[in-house]
Amino acid sequence: MTADQALSDAPTTHQGILDFVAEIAAMTKPDAVYWCTGSDEEWTKLTDALVGTGTFTQLNPSIKPNSYYAASDPIDVARVEDRTYICSVDEKDCGPTNNWMAPDEMKTLMRGLYDGCMTGRTMYVIPFVMGHLDAEKPMFGIELTDSAYVTASMRVMARMGSKVLDRMTELDADFVQAVHSVGHPLAEGQADVKWPCNDTKYIVQFPEERTIWSFGSGYGGNALLGKKCYALRIASVMARDEGWLAEHMLILKLTSPQGVTKYVAAAFPSACGKTNLAMLQPTIPGWKVETLGDDIAWMRIGEDGRLWAVNPEYGFFGVAPGTNEHTNPNAMRTINKGNSVFTNVALTEDGDVWWEGLENPPARATSWKGEPWTPDSEELSSHPNSRYCTPIKQCDILAAEYDDPRGVPIDAILFGGRRKTTVPLVFEARDWTHGTFLGATLSSETTAAATGAVGVVRRDPMAMLPFIGYNAGDYFSHWINIGKDNDAAKLPKIFYVNWFRRDDEGGFLWPGFGENSRVLKWVVERMDGQAGARETPIGYVPTPEALDTDGLDMTDEALHAALEVDAEEWKAEIPQIQEWFEKFGDDLPGVLWSELDGLKARLGV
Ligand code: SAT
Ligand code: MN
């Protein structure tokens, strides 16, 4: 496709955008180029087309208005971490936790894959902004994709369309270049498949160029490039360079019965209940939670010295299985309003969706694999990483501050993982550096959000292991420096939580979900110097009396077990942490070794 053909409808004079579109169109050779406006008519056209190709099934409008069901190819259900690369100029900048290839080598390889890869398809040009369009420095991107599914999903997940493009043109703005192809060209007359993708997949970040090249997958985190690729991997590099933080964190607002408001950010690995915590419905009387975000927080030190957070996204991309009226009533209300896309769940006979853990199993349904399913079936109806994609504005408990480009000042940061043993329900770090140590050594059992074995304990620093766009050792230093360069008293207090500790029979010790409000209450009271805690080798753990257990159906024994710090279990962690730190060689900040020495000394090893 010539530049003239690619740009014939271009609604912008921004030379950088025009050059980008012309270059990628020349390489990928789509049949047509379409500039997205973000309008309702466009959504209708896209979704109609997706129904036409069989990718989408429209759900029953009287149950879920304007909503669609999709089932992916079974080889394309999650992020592919082994196919994800940070192609920094210098290999050292990618660090020991990422895959690396020299940028030129990767570009040569991918140009081979991209050559003609959009033949028979339309290339959609999606102008988007992560965060607010009227932010002091709006964070723009252009995603070029040959997937209508991705285009429709991007409209839910990010602010996009004509308004964004006009502003980019007006400002002659810099932007992140994001290229995506499903890698499934269509020869003349060749019929499309429901879920085009390719056995070969590459999810590649070029951090210095602020560029993303993705190939072969249509799945969320691999294909909606504003999300993990931009707002975490590329943004973490920008944040390092500019002195802020791009983190895998939810943001919530907590109001006490006395009307005192606190803002909490919390990092958990994918599929560990972040969305549920973000929209938690407290079980303790008088407390109120409002949400600002469920996945990503961009945090900057404000003029007042506090750490201010915004959610750069515009929608929720939540794990469906396990979501129900008990675990997340607010998510249920949000998705029931419609305007949503459901992927890899089950489709019921009345045109609704269902997944494991949802109330009222249907007598019959079609599984995510397209097979007949009944409650007696041995196979799951839904993939464990099946997702709903729904507009954040539909959430009844969205905090009004969501619309404030300055964001909210964070009072507490929680780090959490999924651990059957060792880690108590909650404890407080001694200070920012100790909190950074807790984040840097965060561990969790793996989940279905990424391909690979499930249930294996791995270190997942700040829940950012798959998302740090540079050397993780330098990332830890960056965290330490935020503490050093700012007034510690104004920075958030750091806590560590574990909702997933088990008893000897394998049952969960803590009921979780809405009851987690009791832990949030302790956190808030702790910050105000009111809540009791005992000092342990790992930090400050609530005394059983300090935790509000009024009306909670839990034995004293279970409560003690949930809060226990077992020195032997922690001693067993030490060699694992040591081994983890050794990976980073000289790049690991020395103060983290000192923190480990401190822990060892307190444990008496
Ligand atoms: O990577 S996704 O954004 O698709 C989901 C997740 O892992 O949080
Ligand atoms: Mn996530």
C-alpha cells in the first residue's frame, strides 16, 4: 500500500502520526486503513462486523444490553511471558527478569513476520490516551491493529478516538507507537476464522524508542497495547527517567464511619483478587469503599510532597470465574449494565454468559471451547483466565476523583500475594526501605493469567515481574530513591497482606472478599496510631484484639493461625530470598542486602 493510499482519509496533519501509519501500512499491506473516531456508530459497525465473522455473538439485550460473547482459539488465552521481550539497546538494561534480543535483530525478525501480515484485512488506527486528556502532560499512543476485536476492546479500556487525535494534532504531541497484528493474513477469497491468531507470538517493547510491536495474539494483555505494554512496561521506563512510578496497583478510597477518607493502592499478581478488593463491599458497618482503578496506578510526588495516583485506564478487564454477587457485587452490577465484552466464558441458551463460581448454573450451555456443557460435565465451562471487559464509568462506586487529572494522594500501599503458608494476613513495614524490601521479595503462587504451570511459588516483585520494562535491580533502586529523595513522613505507609493462607486441611483461614474491610480498617487505624500491633521479626502484625472481628464467624484458633509469624517458616524463606537477590548481582541496591541481614538477625539466623 502506498503512502497516498494509506493516508487518503487521514483526519490529522500530525506528521509523526502520518509517517507512522504510512510506514506500517507499507510493511503490513492491509486492504484498507480506517481511522477510529470512537463514536457509537463506529462501535455498532465494529460489533456488527464481528458478529458477521462469527467472532462475536450478541448477548440477549434484555439481559445484557449491547454486550458480546467471544471465544478465543484455545492456543490464545493468556499473556505469553516467554514470548515477551524488552529490547533495550544495552542488554544490561533489560536485566535478569526479562527476555532480550538486540533491537535491530528483533526488528529484522519481526519485519519478516509483519511483511504482508494484514493482507485481506483492515488496519485500524486507534489514537488513545492513557490517563486524562487534560492531564498536564497527556500520555498519548497510537495503536495500529488488524483486529476489530482489539479495536472494540480498546474503546472500552482506554480513552480513544477523534478527540484524542485532535488534541495530539494541536499539540504536535509525542506518542507511543504501538503495532499489533493477529498474524493471520487472508489471501483473496480466503474465509476468515472466528479467532485469527498465529502459532508464533512476539510481544516486544523497545523502551528507548517508546515503541511496542506485538504479533500473533488477540488476547488482552498481548494485544490491547495501552494496558500492560504501555501503561506498565514502557511507562515504567518513562517513570524511571522522570522520577515517578508506574505500578501494577489498584486504587481505592476508604471512608470511615467518622467520615475520614484514606486512599490505598495495592499490588497483587494477576488473578489474585485485585479487582475484587478494588470494588470491595465492606462487611463492617459504616465503612465505605469507592474505587478508582483495579489494575494500574501511575504515581507522582505532588507539590505537597505526597504521592499522587491516577488510574490510566478507562475500563475493567477482570477475571470472570469466581466473580459473583458475594465476591464482587459491584463488578456484577457494572457488567449487568451491558456495553461489555466477555471472552472465553460459557454461553447460555437464553443468550447470557456463565462461568464457574457464578450463581444459578444453567442446565445447559456452550463451553468456551464451543462444546455442549452441563453442570455434570467434567470440563470447565469457562477458561480460568476468561475475562469481562467493561466500562469503568458504569461502576456505581466509582469515586468522583477518578475524573480529576491530579488523581488522589495515597496514604497506604499494600503488597499482596497468594501464599498457602508463612505470610500472615497483614503486617506493616518498618519504613519505606523495609517496605521496598517487602515489595522486592513479594512472592505468590502462579495463576492462570499467564501461560505456564499454575500454583508454583515465584518471586513477583511489586507484582511487576512480567511488567518491569528495565533492569529490576535498577527498578528497586528507583523505589529506594523515591524514599530517599522525599519526605518520608508524607509518603504512604507500606503493608503486606495475604488473604490466601490455609489451615492444615487446606481450607482458607480467612474468609476474604468483603471481610477484607476488617484488614483495611486496621491499616487505617494503624496509620492514625490507634491500632495495636506487636513487633515481630518481619514487621508489625496486628494483635488479635486489634483486628475488628465483630460478627465474624471465625474461631480464635483460626485467627491466631492467620496472624501467626512462624520463625521456622520464615527461616526457610531466607535462602530463597538470598537466591533471588543474587540474580541481580551488583545491580541490587545494597540496602536490600542490609534489610535481609536485619531480618536474619531478628530471626536469629
Ligand atoms: O494481562 S492482562 O491485562 O490481559 C490481565 C492481567 O494479567 O492482569
Ligand atoms: Mn493485571
